[in-house]
Amino acid sequence: MTRIASLVSPLCVFSILVLWGCSGLRGDETVSEQQLACEALAQTPNLTITVAQLVEATETTPQYCYMKGIISPAIVYHMQLPLPENWNGRLVNIGDGGKDGDLDFADHRVAQGYAVANSNTGHDSGSEPSSSFGLDNRQAEIDFGYRSVHLTVNAAKTVIKNYYGEDPEYSYFEG
């Protein structure tokens, strides 16, 4: 009996350690799966995506997937994608007032569960202040006038389909 007890005891301890270790791995696997799903966006067919990474949670914003891409020739867009369990099934494309030319974040919308998209409307306000981007640049005028918003939302819907596995139920423009 003593011999069996001496074998069972280490076996039980080993089993407990294995189970405890596996439960720890499961939590890491979830993070890894989320990270892999986010990073996989960089391979989305027919889109040029330059960044796809998880952003850690803050006091006011939950963890989310951030991606940034380019639509030729000069439209830069980005998205803030809530993790799948936090997504409310909706997309909001954020517009900007004035001449725009930069990327804006909408952490408050991510906290509400929205997938958020935004673009620079085809120009960089830092290097092309005011309306100088349109001077003798017909493509910049076209991108700013209508092309950037339309193409950004189309790209955003493709990204959403790839990330969440379904289309957004509703899409909004806020600007």
C-alpha cells in the first residue's frame, strides 16, 4: 500500500501541474489566435496593408486590431477593429472637416464596439498644408473630392469580411 501511495502522490502532483500548465497555455493561445488573426490581415488579397497588429487595452479603450493600408496613388487609410467578441456588427467611416490630410482615431467608437475606418483623403496635411495638395494635381483633387471616401469604405468592408468572417450589418459615415 505504501508503495502505491508513493507512486500515486507524484502522479497526482504531475497531473495537477500539467493541467495547471495547460490552462495557462489556453489563455496564451487565445491571445496568439487574436494576434495571428490580426496579423493575417496583411495578406488580404487585392489590398495593400502595411501594418496589422494588436493594440493593448487602455483605461478607456479595449484591446483591438489596428491596420493601416494604402490605396494608390496616395490614399492612406487605417482601421481600428474591436476583437470579435466585442464587435457590434457595425462599421463607421470617420470623415474629417476642412482639408483633412491626416489619420484620426476614434477610440470612443471602438469602445462602443464599432469597426472604425478613416483616411487621409489622398494627401498629407503636414507636407501639403491648406489646399496646396490640389495645385496642378488633378488626381489629388479627385481623391479628395470623392474617391478616397468611397474606396476607403470598400477596403474597410473587405477587411471586416476577412477579420470577422461576415459583412457589417450596418455601415455609417460620421463627419
